[in-house]
Amino acid sequence: MAGTAPAGAYPCIPPAEALAQRPRAILLFPAQPFAPPSAAHDAGLRALDLLHFARLDLSVSGAPRPDLVAELIANYRCKSGSDRGWSSVRGKQIEVSSKALAKALCLPGRARSRFPAGVDPAVASAAQEFTKVYILQRGVKDAALRAVGEGRAHDIDWTGLIWRQVMVEIKVFLANQSTDRVCYHGAHLQRLIWVQRPELFRLPLEERGIDRLVVGDNQKTCWEADNMHRPTLFQLRPQEERGINPAAVNENQKRCLEFHMQEATPRPQQINLASNKYDAASKNFDSASERFIVASKNFFPASMMTDAKSEKIHMAAEGFDAASEKLDMASKMMDAVSKMIEATSKQLNARGKRIGEQKGKLDARAKYLGEQEGKLGARAKQLGKQEGKLDARAKQLGEQEAKLGARAKQLGKQEGKLDTTAKQLGEQEGKLDVRAKQLGEQEGKLDARAKQLGEQEGKLDAREKQLREQEGKLDAITKQLGGQADELDTTAEQLGELEVDMQAMELLNSALVTKERESNDELQCARKMLIEALQKCTNGRTHIGVKRMGELDPRAFANACTSNVHHVDAQLNSAVLCSKWQAEITNSEWHPFRIITVDGKPMEILLEDDKKLRGLKEQQGEEIYHLVTKALYEINEYNPSGRYVEPVLWNYKESRKATLQEAILFVLKQWQSHKRKR
């Protein structure tokens, strides 16, 4: 049968008692494995359905019983792939599953499908405190804290976390891998046993494998200590102080109160049993004493007794010794019973004292309630008088209401007649309104027509006046045109001569433009060839050379990066960074400039609050930011449309664009110098 130990494990002890004594040496309960969260977190724990678990009083199952928990762990069996297992304790079957553990520990059941929107700070704080107190595994604790920090406290399966911790501890003990032999969830497993099998905690002490009496020098009585330290009903804190609503007390807590009422009462059966044993031992001692006296009387008168009588006397003495030993044993039993009775009486005295205190409080409460009842009686009497006055007033109001009803009926009839008259007058008034409206419309039309005629008459008068003025002007113009006709003939001749001159000038200008274009093309070709030649033949030490406008200087970029980063890292970072920002500069879609007007002329300036430039300045510093903005200004000046790097003749000595003449003179000097060297 599950739950029994091998017969040879503990010699001279029955298998059930050997299994009960073995865990005491190999399994321990911690004094306080979990410090409950403070009352400040009650609101958040209530929102997570964890308040009943956090405030659960585990002491209701009695004194710690590591023997029962060890037997539960030793007999645990579970099918592979299932979380529902079974065990046995003292031959009683116990279900070991997440559902049974949740019921015993008041843990929440299945998670809700909908949760409150947003993150509640109280819930998050309570969940963090609960995780720090009850979750022992570091990896699981860190994951739970991350989920709580992300606002997913309601998504966590708290019952599953506690259940998995309990299962890990059971497997560690089954594999004999525990070093300190401390069962941190021992109180939880003891409550699981107590909820399903409360009778195991009410068995007689002989069936628990515990001796009542002192047997030998190395064993002491444990029943008395168990009763002295067991919490009674009056030692338990009220549920309101523990943050639990009395209406929410479940079936398990009711059973725990019944158990305490039974445990707190004295045990008369045990006292009677010990008294009966003492009486039997006393009777045996008396009979042995009588036999010894009779044998002594027979022994002294007959000093020459035979050997047979000596043997009888010796046997009587041995019986007396045995009776004496039994009497000593009975005395020891009576001492133990006396101690037990004394301890029980102390408990009853303390309990009576507490009951007296409670009775005093109840008497004071009853006195206070009596005073309140007297006050309420006087108040009721006053209310009765007021009620009589109100009844008389209500009767008067009823009579007035009847008179007003009759008056209202008369007024209703008169109102009906007035309504009929008003209706007739309204119909007549409506007809008059329609007629007046028609007359008003006709009058408005006549007024509008008269106004139009007046306006037309005014316009005709003004037009007539204008025509007279224009007629006078035309007469004056006719006279002037007669004198200007001669002047126009002279001017026409001069315009003909100027037109001939203009045609000649246009032909000359066209020839000059063509010549200028050809010369400009030749200069551009020569500039391009000169730039290509200087790029091949010159280095950075000459004062006339080619500068690539809009291109970042890799050497200056590397020097700027070296000032911020280690030299080896700076070379790699500067190359990558330089290539990245060179691509950004030549990107035609990025134009970090804005146009302002200065002295009436538009001017482009750099857009300093550009996101990319601001990030570059914050991350890389002022020097690299200056190099990039300088290249942006150059490419915006020399090639704003194409946005590619433009080679330009450059006077490095004066930091300006070099003229073609300066470049040719420089090349001639270089050629002459090279020729002299040959």
C-alpha cells in the first residue's frame, strides 16, 4: 500500500510509526518562508485576486507537521504529461494538482478574458511586491517582473507559478537533491492535506506515532507542548485586521474554525484512561501488600519453616516488587496527567479571563445601546407629535385641494369657451394677415419699380453731361491733330533712318555673340584640360591646384574622429562615417537650406534645426559638423542642380577660386622649372 515504509527501516517500530518518525530527521519547515506584503498593497492584490492567498492564515491547520508532508512527498505519483497527481498520507488518498492547491490556498482560478485598460500603479506595485516575496526561482522572478513592468500583470498565471514552484520542490526531495532539507512550501502542502483530510489532524496521539508519556531518558512528552503552543480560536487575529472580508470566507476557513473549537477543549477521555490505569495499579499494589503481610505473619512465628514455605515467601516478595514497579509506573503516569490537567486548567483560566474581558466589553456595549435606545424612544415620541400635526395639516390641505378642484373645473369650462372664441379670432386674423401680406408685396414691387425709374433717369442725365464734355474735347483734339500731322511726317523719316542703323547693329551683335560663345567654349575646354592635367601632376603642397567642391576631406575627417575615439577605432569609424555623409551631401532629395531676403536680394542659408544635422552635431561633435556644413555650402554654390562633386581651379595660398590666367602662369613656371632641372 502506498504510504507504508519497509518493515526493516526502523527496527522495533511498526511501519506506520517508522514512517511518521523518519521525516522529523530529514525534513524541516522554515520559521517564516514568506513575509506577506504590507496592507498598502491590498487594493492591487484584490484586483489580481491574490489578497485571500496573501492574507491566508496557515496556522489554522495546527502545529507544523513535517511528518505528514514528508509522507505526502514520498508517496506522490503522477502520470507523464499530466499535472494532476495523487498521494496518500496515513492510508488516506490526497489529490495533488494545481486545481486542488488553488482551492486550498485561495489562489485565483482561470484568468479573465478581459482586463482593465491601461496600467494601474497600485496593481503594478502589488504585483512586483508579490513576485519578490513568493517567487523564489531567479529566472521566473525576472520574467515576471519584466511582464509587470510592461503592464501585463493580469496576463500572468500566478496560480501556475506557485504550482510549478511546489512541484519543483517535490521533485527535489524525491530525487534526494536537497542539501539543507528545508521545505519552503511545507506549510502550503500541510494546508493541502488539512483541507482534504482534516481528520488526520484530530487523530489520537498513539495513531500519530507520538508517545504521550516519558519512556527512557532520551524521549520527552510532546502532547503537552503541542497543546500549549497550538493557537486557539481567541489567539487568531480578526479577519478584518488581516484585510479579509468575512463574507468572502470560503468553506476551508469555516472548517478550520470548527477544528479549533475541537482542539481548544479539554480531553476527558485521555484523563479518564490515565485515572483508570492508576486505579488498577493501586488495586494491584494493595493486593500485593496484603499478601506480603500475610506471608510475614506466617514467617515470624515459624522460624524453622521448611524450604517450601521459604520459596512461597520469596515469591510473595517478588510479587511485592512487581507491584511496587507498577505503582511507580502509575505514579509517573499520574504526574504526567497532573501536568496535563494543570496546563489545561491554565488554558481554561486564560480563556475565562478573556471571556470575562469580552463580557465586560459586551456589558459596556449593552449599556451604550440602552442609552441609545432611550434617546431613540424620546426621538420617536417627538416624531409621533410631529406626525399628528402633519396629519391635521394634511387634512386642511385636502379640503383646500377639493375647493381648488371645483374652482379648476369651472375655470376649465370657461377656458374651453375662450379657446373656441380665440380659435375663431385666430382664423380671422390669419385671413387678414394673408391680405396684408399680399398688399405689402404689391407695395414693395411698386416702390422697387419707382426706384429703378429714378436711377435710370439719373443715369441718362449723367450720360448726357458726359457726351457734351466729350464733344468739347473732340473739338480740341481735332485742332491739335492738325498741327501734329506735319510733325509725324518728320518723325517717320527719322525712324526709317534709325531702323537701318538698328539692323546693322543687330548683325554686328550677332557676330560678336557667336565669337564670344566660341571663345568661351575654347576657354572651358582649356580649363577642363588644365584641371585634368593639374589633378595628375600636382600634389597638395602647391599653391595652385584643383579642389573638389562638395567633397569631404578624409584626412581632416580622420583627425576629427581621432580626437574623440581610440586611434585604431577612429580609422575605421572615420572611413565609414565619411562615406555615409558624402552620400548624404550628394543626395539631391536632401536640401537643408532656406531662403531669406537680405537688402532686397534672396539668399540661401543653412537650416540649422535640420534633424540630420542636429543629430550629427550631438553625436560627433562641432568639428565634424563644421566639415559637413562646409561641403554642403560648396556643393550648393558650385553645383546645386546636379549635386555631384565639381572640380575647380583653386588658389590654396589665398583660399579662393583661381583664375585661368593664374593657373596658366603656374603651369608655365612649373614647366620652366622642370626644364632647367633637365
